[in-house]
Amino acid sequence: MIKRVFNFLDKDISGLHRAAYVLGFSALLSQLLALLRDRILAHTFGAGEVLDIYYSAFRIPDFIFITVASIVSVSVLIPFLSQEKSEEKAKNFMNEVFSVFFFLVLIISAITFLLVPKIIPFVFRGFSADVLEQVILLTKIMLMSPILLGLSNFFTSVIQTQKKFFVYALSPLLYNIGIIIGILWFYPLWGISGLAFGVVTGAFLHLVIQLPSIYKLGFIPKFTFKIHINKIKDLMALSLPRTLAVSASSLAILVLISIATYMRQGSIAIFNFSYALQSVPLTIIGVSYTTAAFPMLSKISKEKRVEFMDQISITARHILFWTIPALVLFFILRAQIVRTVLGSGEFTWVDTRLTAACLAIFALSIPAQSLILFFVRSYYAAGITKRPVLINVISSVFIIISVFLFKWIFTSLPILLNLFGYLLKIQDISDIQVIILPLSFTIATIINLFLLFFFIQKDFQYSLKDLSQTIIQISIASILMGIIAYFSLKIWDNVFDIQTLIGVFLQGLFSGLTGIIVWLITLKFLDNEEINTIIYAVKDRVGK
């Protein structure tokens, strides 16, 4: 029985849409578990000091993981592995990479551990001395996670090169299970430190699930001191642009969290809750399609330019097909989504409304974020790294500039902040400056996409006309869907008791389904290519 499970997890997945749907389904399960995790956090602590401490403690370990792990990402390793002429040479090279990477992440984490008491007060200046002490404690514990997640990411990169997507997709599930264990069991035992140990447990499980596939592939990494410096230098040189890109993005988020320490208590929690909610469609659609398409793009980019561009066009159209309606539904149903997922226990109505407002702003960037992920990976597949890095760094700098700019504008002209409050239906809440955080992020993300669009046309001779028909059709259908969903809320309001959780859920569910039906009918009426492809694929699968 166990052997059958491992064989299933180790199964190869080929084909863009099949791989994307497998990853998307697994991502859906992972995101549902992540939403359960967030509901437990919201129910237990509310948007207050404890979660502000918890989410702040994540930032430094996450920065280390994101930065160092980019060295051994699949987008970096695939070109090097393809150059090796024999399996033995490939394994020797991976042993060298493993040894260098492990010692690097270990040394960086150890140095950071010693410097944390100096770093945290400098970064989170808005916190009191007592709060800073707790952030320092949790950060030190969580510094074990970048080591474990870094190793797991290294193994994941190896596994993805073999198109074994099941294990890759299951890892986040186990990571979230570990965090939930920390909330439900470790917190009652050890207090706030238990939350940090839950994160470490999740990172450990994230690593363990990779090991059976690694063993079956015959790749058990070994430490070696026989390092070919030139190869490692080449690897570092290739990974440096991507490292700079992800580091800049992570640093920008760190600045947003730092600014949030000067805002109302719970602002960091509200920002993280809304960011996590908008990440659901991003992960299910953008990440899944990008992960599925990258190995295919890497194989055809150098030899068949026309086929390469066709693959980009097809994938981009399908990403837009799913993300534009997701944007509309998340914007219209934001209050129902937040109340259903988070609205219980210590999570107040004010917390709900502020989180819903932030979610509405984040939702505007969902298609942009998804396309950015894919276009950047397309650049990497084509062997071009400097361009997307420069664009991402510019975008990250703009996030930092924007948050200070909006804070100054809204402080100098409170009427503008009140206008945003009126549009987002939070005008009666005393302090709503938290919306500055998602606003800065969203504007910078859209600018990032426009810059990528501009340069993709120049670098790949790629015309946006290939996307124009899809954008127009999906936008028309999605706008109609949004209008119907909005007015359906008022209809279902008279049917269900929206003072209860089940009532709010059913109101949002049936309003969304009504809108989706209109969306599907509109797309079919417009003879949309993507909906016809999906209908054909479903009929074909059902027939078989």
C-alpha cells in the first residue's frame, strides 16, 4: 500500500494543461488548508498584537530563504543539468551545488541569529520594547525554517526537472499542516513561541515529503569538498539576477511591514490576511500555469522561436481567461469572502471590513501578478535574465517610494483618504491608513506588467494583438458577471440570514454562481477560443 502511494506521488506529468490542472487542483487543496490555517489564527487571536508579532517574525527568515533558495531554483538548475553529457556528471555537479548551498544557508542563518537583536529594533521601529523582545524570540526560532525549506527547495528543483509535479504540489499542504499543529497544540503548551515552532514543523514536513522521490530518482546528495569553482561561479552568475529580483520584492514587503508598525494595532495582520486571500487565485492559476509551462519553454526556446512564442501566447491567454473573472469576483464578493474565511471568534467586524477593503485593492493586481510570474519565467527559459530583474527592481523601488508618498499625501490631504474610505465602504472607521500598503503594492505591480509587456514585444517580437481578442472577450464577460453578482447579493440577502456564517457563505456562493453562469454564457456567445478548448477537453475526458 505504501509503495503504491509513493509510486503515485512519483508519477510523471506531461502536457501543459494537464500539468497545470494537476498543479492547480493541488494548489487549491493547499490554499483551502491555508485558509483554514488563517481562520484558526483569526479566530484565536483576531487582528491584534499577537499576530502582528507573529507575521513580523516571518520577515527576516523569509528574506533569507527567498534570497538563498533562488540559487538552486529550477529555473537556474535546468540549463546547467542540460549541459551535462552523462548522468554521473550531473549527479556530481548536484552534489557540489548541494554542499555549497547547505553551508551557505547554514552560515547566513547562524550570522543572522547573532544579529537579530540588532536587526529587529532597526526594522520594526514602531513597536514597543516588549513587542520587539517577542519578535526577536520568534525570529530566532523561525531561523531554522530557511535551512529546512532551502534544502526542500533544492530537492524540489531536481524533482521538477523530471516532471514529477505531485510531490511538488503536496509540499505546501504539509507546510500548512505544521503551522496548524503549532496553533492548536504548541501554542497552548509554550505560548507564542509555539507558533514559531509550528512554522519549523511545517518546514520539516515540507522537506520530508521530497525524500522518497529523491531516493527513487537515485539522487541522494552527498557532501563533497571537490568543488569545481568555475561551475559554481557560473551558477552564481546565472542565479544572481533572479536573486536580486526576489530579494528586491521581499525587501519591498519588509518595508511595507515596517511602515505598518506605525499604524493601528493589527495592521500587519490585516495586510497579511488580505495578501493571503488574494494569493489563492494567484497560486491556483498563475503559479500552476507558470510551473507547468517552464520545462516546456526551456526545451524549445533555443531551437524553435515560433513554437516558443506560440506557447507563451497560449499560456498567457489561459492565465487571463481565469484571472480576470477572479479579479471581478474577489472585488464584488470581498466582504463575503473575508467574513466566511476569517469572521469568527476574536476577528471583529472592523477587522473584517478593513481586510475586505485591502483585498479589493489587492484583487486589482491578480491578473498582473500572474502574468508577471509567467513572463519572467519565459525570459529565464530564453536565457535572458537581466531584463526581468531590472524591471522587478524598479517595481520594488516604486513600492517603497509609493508607500511613503501615499502616507504623506493622505496625511496632508485627509480628504483623499476619506474618498478611498467612501469607495471601499470603510469611511466610518477612524483609522484606515492600512489601505496604503496594498495600494502601493498594486500600483507598482501594474507598472511592472506594463514594463514587461513593452520589453517582451521588443525582445521576442511578440505582439499584444495576440492577447487583445481574449482580453476584450474576457473583460466583457467578467464585467457582466460582476454586475449580475452585485445585484444578486441584494436578492439573496432576502433569502438567507446574513447574520450567520452559513447565511453569508450561501449569499456569496449563489451570487458568485449566478455571475459565473452569465460569464460562461457570454463567452460561449462570443465564441471565445479558450472556453471552446476547455469544453472540448472536458467532453474528451468524460468520453474516455
